[in-house]
Amino acid sequence: MIKKSFLFLIMLFSVLYARSDEGMWLPYLLNQQNVNEMNALGCKLTPEQIFSFNQASIKDAIVQFGRGCTGELISAEGLLLTNHHCGLSQVQSHSSPENDYLTDGFWAYEKSEELPNPDLNVSFLVAIKDVTEEILKDINDATDLKERRKAISEAIKKLREETTKESYQRIDIVPFYHENQYIMFTYDVYGDVRLVGCPPWGIGKFGADTDNWTWPRHKGDFCLFRVYTGPDGKPAKYAEENIPMKSKYFFPISLKGFKEGDYTMILGYPGSTERYMSSQGVEMIIHESGPALVKCRTEKLNIYRKHMDANQEVFIKYASKQASVSNYWKYFIGQTTQLQRNKVVEKKKDIEKQFAQWAQADPQRKMKYGKVLQDFATYYQTLRDYEKALVYHREAGIRGGEAVSFAAQFRAINKHINEKNQEEIDKRMKGLKSAAESYFKDYEYDLDKEATVAILTLFYNDIQDEMLPDIVIKEGKKGFEKYINKMFEKSIFTAPERFEKWAQKPYDLSKDPAFALMIALYDSYFTLQDDIADAQLQIDEANRIYMAGLMEMQPDRNFHPDANFTMRLTYGSIASYEPSDAIYFDFETDLAGVMEKEIPGNWEFDVPKALKDIYLKEDYGRYGTDDNKLIVNFISNNDITGGNSGSPVINGEGHLIGLAFDGNWEAMSGDISFEKEVQRTISMDARYLLLVIDKIANAQNIMKELVIVEK
């Protein structure tokens, strides 16, 4: 077992020798040598100004936004900035053909016009504690793997139950370094977050799928929300009497601009990286996981696009869904391509060769680490045999058709219906009625029926019978159209009137055709998961041991922990790059590039008239550069990933200069292997943000809240 003291020394050593290119650092471990390097790049802030529990600091302006993004406070009254794509589902939920906020944008010119979002919350970090000793105290290297997993789970549960917290707080106990360390994070969770403003589609979503994950970009990817508290200033659910949050810290916004080489720092909540993955794992992504996911999502996206292009009402209903499916569809295309182009498998094998030689050179190391690489080879082969089928079960089955996917929310209540447990039925029904209302509001019967037929046909054709549910084999032989037509005519999950009738007098759903298909898919999926459970457990253990061995083998290497949706800091510089021979990409784009891409009437590249008028008049005011350009996007060499969407880009004075929203195509392998020369963060310039609020929205109420730092 790796002791807490050893891990702390390793982590401290990592930070001491941090470099500005790679690293999603834990901000509470900053020290003087780390700060010296940041200062040399242009940072003028102290560690306490960045992260402190004893005084207001930058960390108090950073939030986990919803379930997978970052946001930051930009006014004293809880005004919150995040990406357009992070707030898209909220904007969509308030939109209709009569009030098309997706196309036209939305602006609240008074606080009374701000729109509540019942399912949205934001979380502020308020406490951190290393709990490694408590979690691993009864575990050693001889502990059986299943017993180890059980003991860790029980220890985490016990610690969560014993930790005192407020009713509005959430506790997360998170593993680091492949379960060699555990840290407990406490968050204040605010449940009243209201939509304040978002730009028109032609600004906030400009470039859409075509430009996604690429540079150069020309996108105003932002949304504004406001955090509200109860009258006592504490976190609370939505209520009319709630008041705007009094921000403990918020960002001033800079008009100063930047030049190449200027300091940039980003704080946020990156979701997931696997920088220490073995070569075997990378090969599985390249050959099994990636291609399978892409094929399934391509099928679904083609049908979404067909129906969305034909009907504006369907476009509004499915804008957020299509964006969600599309985002990681293109991500996996790029990741698979760049893992091969950047020779990541070969790089991993080089490290593993060094590791094998190092382990074999010492009897004790050989005993501890000698079989790790063979374990990877053995158990990943088992996973690879199942991986394609598992991806298809998720993408074409469980999450394939919407009706089938929605039916999964009713598994628990159906159990209580069969047990005639009225108390539990009544308890769950209110939430399910609310979920059904949201579901049917944005549901298109014909689209879902066509998508379900297509995706199940793909499932049947591409996966061998022994890994398919019996119902898929049976109906696949005949063709799915008749089966799905009947399902959609009878299921309570395809028509609101049938659902409402069931909700008035709930009955056993086992004969509902969508529910029955969902159960068959889950049963088949869990059977496959059971088949590989031992192999997955062995790989998890091999990862833990390999991680410890790498840290022991390379004491001078900066081992930042993989991202896991905990707060991280990354620092670097504004930087251009050369992706390949004879190609050079500058570090910024301007409004002229938007106009060069314009395709009138096209859903991805249509430009709003108000923005075109500003361009034609060159009416940029104080938001333009000295040579009267309006900078739209820029790039830096900061290390971010999914979850950092909406993170603030900060200059050396601690002022907001931009909003991170994407990464570049040439470094799509970056979650597994950081590509120093080409990996870039793509951000929206703060001056573009201000111009849209000021000159396009004319939202002077918002402008008055902001603290703007002039040139």
C-alpha cells in the first residue's frame, strides 16, 4: 500500500517541477517554486490570491456548472458566465416557435425577467481533506481484489455518513492516481440558477458541427446566468423571495488584450483524462471503442438532421439533443485519428519497455511490478472481445431510441407496483410525472420511430448473435419496422395521453413493448458486464500498481493526477502553432473571419444582421484593437479537457480575458497523451463577449454590473 506521506511527497515533487505546457494541477498544492515559474511567465498573483479558504480568492468565483461544465462569477450580484453549449439545454427548454430563443437569443433587461431552471445547480468548493489513510487503513497488497473493492466502498460510505455537513452541501470522495490516494471535497450547492442572457444561434453556435474541435474558430460561445440564494444568503432551491447571490469574489473583465507569449491561466473542473493508460488500452480505443461509437452516432445524427432541417419546431426540440450526440461523435473521430497520427501506442510501448527493464533489474521491484504488463495484455484481450458489443448495447440499445431510454427511469417504480408498495409508488410518481412532462415537451414521435428502427438494425447486423438479446435476434431476422411500429402504437412512452392514463392508475409495465425491450437490453448488457467483471477488476489493479511503479521509476517526472471533475489549475501562454509541414496557425481570429465563413440561411454559418451591420460599419468602439479589428477567438497552450468548458481564461493580473470552450483537432489524442507542440485551448475573447452584450443585445443593465478594466 502506498502511504499518504509518500503520495504527498510525490505530489509535492510533481508541483515543484511543473511545466507550463502539461498539467492540470491541484491549486491548493501551489508552492513557491511553482509560483516562481508562473511569475516568470507573467503571473503577478500570490498563491493566496488564487486559492485560499481563509480569504476571498479566485477559487471562490469558480463553480461546477450543472453536470459537466465550469462557470465563473463576473459581478457582485452572482452573475455567472459559462459556455453557450453548457447552457444550451436551459435555453432550449424555454424556447418555442413563438419565443425562439435558440435562433434569436434571449436577454433579461430586469432581474424579474430572468428565467428559472429547476434542474440546474452550481457548486462552490468549500473544503478539502486527504482521507487516504481512512479509506485504505484495512487494506494491504495481500488483500483480495474483490474484498479490496468492497472495503473501499464501505469505508467511503461510512466516512460520508460520519462527516457533518449542511443540508445544502454535497460531499465527494474521489480517487487519485488510480486509487492510490483519496481526497474528500465538500461543496455548497445552489439550486436557484436563472437564465440571464444568451446570444443568437448565429453567434453562440456559429460553425456548429463543421467547426467543432478545430482551429481557426469564430464562435461567441457564452451564456449568462445568475445564482440566487435564500433571503438569509444561504443556498436554496428556487423561490420567488430568493435574492441574487452576494459574490465572495468575481472577475473584472479586461479590455487590454494580449500578444503572443502573454501569460494565461485557467481554473475549472476538467472531467476525465487517462494520461497513464497502457498501450493495450489505447489499442482498444483505436480499434474497438472509437469506431463502434462513431458508427452508431452517425446513424442517429443523420436521422436527427433530416427531421430538424425539415421543421423548425423539431429543430428547437432537438437542438440540445443533437449537439450532445454530435459533440462526442466528432470527438471520437478525432481521437481515433490523432492517436494513430501522433503514434501514441508507440510512445506508450516505449515507456512500458523502460518500465519492464527497470522492474526486472531489482528482485523486490520484480516481485511487485514484474507481471503488470502481462496482466494488461491478458485482461485487455478479454475486454477487447466484448468491447464492440458493449458499446452497441449502450449506443444502439439502451441509449438508442428515446422511448426505450426513457423507459429505464421506470424500473424502480415498476418493482414497487409489483410489490403493491403504495407508499413508494406515491413517493416516486411525482418525480416521474415531472420527468415525463419534460420528455414529451421535446419528443418527436416520427423521428424517434425512424431512429429506433435504424439503430436496432445496425445493432443486429453488426454484433454476433451470442452477444445480442434474444428479442433483437428474433425481430432482426424479420426486419424491425413492423415490431417498432407496433411498439410505438402501444407504449406509454411514445404518447403523452397513454402515459397520463397509466399515471392515473399505475399498472405493471412488463408488457409495455418499449419497457420490455429496455429490460431485455439491460439484462443482456449486464450479462456481458458480468462476463468481463474479473478482467476489469484485474485491469484496475494493474493500473494501480503500474501507476505506483511509474512514480517510483521516474522521481523527476511531473505526475499531475488525471482529471476527475475536481478543481484544477493550468497555466501557460498565448501561442500559435504549426500542425504540419508548411501550415501555420495564428493565435487569434477576428470578425472578418466570421464574414468569410458566412453562408446565408445555413444553420451552421448564418450571421445575424446586427453583427453584419457592426462589421460593415467597423463599429467596434472600445472593444476593437488598435488597428480596429474585433478579436473573436484565441488559442493558448493551457492543458484542459471536457468539463473545462466555460472555464475563465485569466491574465497575469487576475482579470478575465476569455472563456475556454474547445480543443484543437491535431491534439484530439490529448486526453491520453499530451501533445506539447500542437495541443491548444480555444477560447472566446472577452472583448467579443462585451460587444455582444453592449451593442447587439443593448443590455445596459448587465453592462452596469460588470467591472471592466480599460486598456
